[in-house]
Amino acid sequence: MFDCIVIGGGPAGLASALTLGRALKKTLVIDNNNARNKVTQKSHAFLTQDGVTPEELRAKAEHDVDQYEDVTRVNDTVANIIKENNHFIVETKQGKYIAKKVMICTGLRETLPEIKGLKESYGKSVFYCPWCDGYELRNKPLLVAVQPGQVKHMAVLISNWSDDIVISSRDLSLLTAEDKAYMDKKNIQLIESEVTEFKHIDGVINEVLFENGTHISRSGAIIGVKWDTEFEFLSGLNIERDENGKIKIQQLGETSVPGLFVAGETKDLMASQLIDAAANGNQIAKFVAMQIIMESE
């Protein structure tokens, strides 16, 4: 029996495994190498690793984790989790494992909007996170295509990197007179329509087409995407969620199912930078280790 099974081998999962390994806890990491950030060319804001590719960072993290004899990693896909008495049975495509605790560090399931040319441009000139990629988009003519409730916030945020901004949304009726005055002050053009196509050359966009027939020249874009954590392998655990689908947690990441923890993006239901996910995995893993220690007394 493992002390803890960590599901997901990204920054949150590997940081969790590293912390558990240093706490002498027998740990299994299950990962199928299907990271959401595969389209990312370079990752930033991680101290000593700025500009590294996700693959390079992952390889270094795996090397660190593999130095600890109590940690094992397997390439597999989790199919189901069952809670029996005081332990978990984790069923995968290739086997079955038993553990006292389980940490879900799978990140988010991402759904892109149906826009022609988006898949080819995503991660090259079209992004979702200004904190991650705003620097690379600096001083370029940008499109920001987001949900109605995000228009004002993104106008303020993206203005930090560019003064040539067009914001589009399916509905602009939520904007107040004060909001519109701010847009005028910043010379931000508003388009009340959804994007239908990103025209591009090898993933670098040069024109954006809209449902209402409008088309504009742009060199980069920030778009809204949908995320969820409704993973099929969690369906049998009856985890409590809030009205937005976010997993409810007790102190430090423990879910309504005792012994089942979430960390990183899975916990927050929000995309984050690698350094944030890693830090959160480390934090939650300390509490998991402490719980195991106290229960063994």
C-alpha cells in the first residue's frame, strides 16, 4: 500500500511528490503525459527557469523526484477511484493500486472556442494568460476576445502591455458609462460580436474575422477559454462542488471525501503559472504528509 498516490505529473504533482518523498512517504505518481500546456513554447516567471520549455522543466522536475527512493512514477491513465474504509483503490488502464491518501493534481480540462484558425495559432500568437504571455505581445496591435463580465477587467489589464487594443464580446450591455469612458480614454475599440476566424501564416495571426462581418488587422490575441475538473475518474466519489463546479475543500486542499486532496489548478479551477502550481503542490503535500504522520501514531 502506498501512503499517497499523486494523480498528475505536472508542476503541482511533481512538487507534491518531491515533498512527500522528502517526508519519507511511499508515493506513486500516475501521469499519462497529456499536459494542457503542450502548446506552450516557453514558460516564464519561474525563478532560475525563465524561458524554459514545459518539457525541459518537466524533465528536470522528474529527475529531482526520481532521486527519492520512496517515490515511484508510472506512465498510465487513471480510470476510476474507489474509497473503501480508510483507503483508496485507484484503477488505471494497466493496473490497480491502493493508497491511504490521494492527491488530484491533474490540472484543468480545457475547451477552446470553435474558431477557425485558432488551433493553429494557439500558443504562437493567440493566448489566454496575459501574465504568462503579455510580455511577448507587448506593443503589438492586440485583440481581446472575452466573456461580457471580463471586458472591463481585461481592458485595464491588457493596457499594461499595449496601447493598440480591440476588445470583442458577444454582449457589451454590462458596460457602464464609466466603463465606456475608460475605453475611450484608452482608445480601445469595442466590437459587439464573436470571432469566427483567425487568419494566420504558420500560426502568426494577421487578420481577425467576426460574426457580424467586421474584420480587423491584428498581430496577437488574448482569448477566453473554458475549464472544468469534471474528470470521469472522479465520478464515483460524490465530491461536493459549488455552483460553479469548483471542488469544495476543507483546510489545505482536502475535499469532502476524507483523504482525497486537490492541488494546483485542480483546486482553484483557474489556470495558473507553473510556479504557482508547484508552490501549491508543495503546500498541500505538507498537510497530507502531516495527516499521515498523525494517523500512524
